[in-house]
Amino acid sequence: MSSQTQTTLSRLTPIKTRRFAFVLIENFSLLSFASAVDALRIANRMAETTLYTWLFMGEGGDTISCSAGTSFKLDGDLIELKRDDTIMLCGGINIQNHSSKKILNWIRREARRGLPIAGLCTGAYPMAKAGILDGKRATIHWENQDSFSEEFAEVDLTKSVFISDGLRMTTAGGTSSIDLMLKIIADDHGEELANAVADQMIYSSIRTDQDTQRLSVPTRIGVRHPKLSNVIQMMETNIEEPISPAILAKDVGMSTRQLERLFRRYLNRSPKRYYMELRLQKARNLLMQTNMSVINVALACGFASPSHFSKCYRAHYNTTPYRERGSHSVRV
């Protein structure tokens, strides 16, 4: 950081210190939480003044554990906050099980009071469950997208790394917390400070809400073949009503046999098999993350009958959908 930039930042005189209330939900993601807090800490250091303060809250107000198993001492229970505070809901794994009635009621109360509320990682789930994302654009970790979209049709779910829609903010998890915090810092105190924070974090590729959270199809499958990528994208967006290989092939200007050869060459499986794996993967996500009946899961993933679904599921995962549901029961 140059001495000139340091001098400029040291002259910042914020009107008022902004406080963030981090609400830690059991099994929260350590990376998402720590990235957000550290961005604020570094902003204070770069500005040579206290621009931001924070406190850690949670149900019970004692200690809480992240998904890595580390316990954190909380500053307090879910109390009524100041009207100029900003709430950061820190979610992680098994978020459905940990979105208690107490947390949901607290979110609703603070939302009615007009406080800005952000959901980090899977923090969008309790926000949606509390009803404060209805009609709003939002995002959530890609692993939870299928179950979220099935449960909360009234939320405009995107695949962005983060979304800011009025007083509601959501991130996709991981390092996307950094992107949201850099935007907040830039909005509060200018791009220069935000860039200085990014430099300190060795974060050279700052993303916006236009960036998507998952890798592109070519990057994910390790193959740069435009027609193959187009077919896979069509498969991923047509799970509930699968498209036949013949139509997929026609849509990209090739024969069914050519499409078969393309999949065999690059992915070592037929288009039909690859499509089936995509559908079963979505089905498994829904079974593990929602209370949808097995029949409804089957229909949502393009299976005409529960028996066919069960047969395909057992062949791929070596267990039945009912047993899978029993071993990952969701209690909301």
C-alpha cells in the first residue's frame, strides 16, 4: 500500500461508526463468517480509525460451534438491536435443522423494525423461512439451490455470488462474503478503501453481483467443446421435464449418433446416463435438504413413477430414496 494512499485513508472522518451484529447459527461456515469480519477489521486498519465495530450473537447467548467443530464465545443472546445496526446471519450445514422458531421470530421482529439483514452462505434460508425475502432477489450456496427453489417459489433465486436487494443481502458462501463486504465498504467510504482492503487480503479478483458462483460448464467438466457445453446446460435447466437425446442433438445441429460419440469421447458415458446422474443428484439434494415427499421429489426430477425413481436411485446410490430420507431427516 503506497504512503499516499495511506495518507488519504487516514484522513477519512466517518460520520458515525457502523456496527454489525453477526448472528452465528449452529454449524455455521467458518470461512464465510471469518472473511466478513476480517474485511471490517482491515478496513479499520487501513483507515486508521474505527469505521466498523461488531458483536457476535446467537440463540442462548453462550457458545456455538462452526461446521469445523470450533466453539465460539458469544457476546449475547438474540436481543433487540439498535436501529442503525446491520444483521449478518451466518449459516452453514444442516441449516434447516438449526433455523429454530426463536431465530425466525427474532428475524421477523428486527425486519419489521427496518434493520438491514444479510445472509451469509446458507443464511438466506432462515431469511426466506421468516418470509423477509418474498418478492426479493437472493442467492444461496449452489448445493442448496435445488431445495431452496422448491421450498421458496416466491423468492427470485439467482446463482450470483452475492445479491443486494434493498435492505436484504445474501451471499453464496465461501469467499463471496468478501465480495459483499467490499461492496459495503466501497458504498460507505469509497472504492479506494475497498481496494486497499482487497489488496491486504490478497484478493485480486473482486466480483460483483453479476458474477455467478459456480464454474462454467467447460471449466467444470474439463472440456471446451461448445456443442457439448450447450447440451449439458440444456440438461441442467430441464430436470423436471427431461429432453430426449434426439431433440438435444437436433438443437445443437448434430445427429443423435454424433452426440453419443461426443459424450463417450469426453465423459465416458452416454447422454442418457449423464442426464440420469444429474437428475439423481438433484433428487438426493431434495431428499437430504427438504421435507418434500419421495413422490414429489420423483416428479420434480422427471420420474413418472415412484417405483422407477426408486429403482434408478438404488442402482446409483446403493440405497433407496426412503432410506436416504430416513438417514437425513429434516426437522424445521
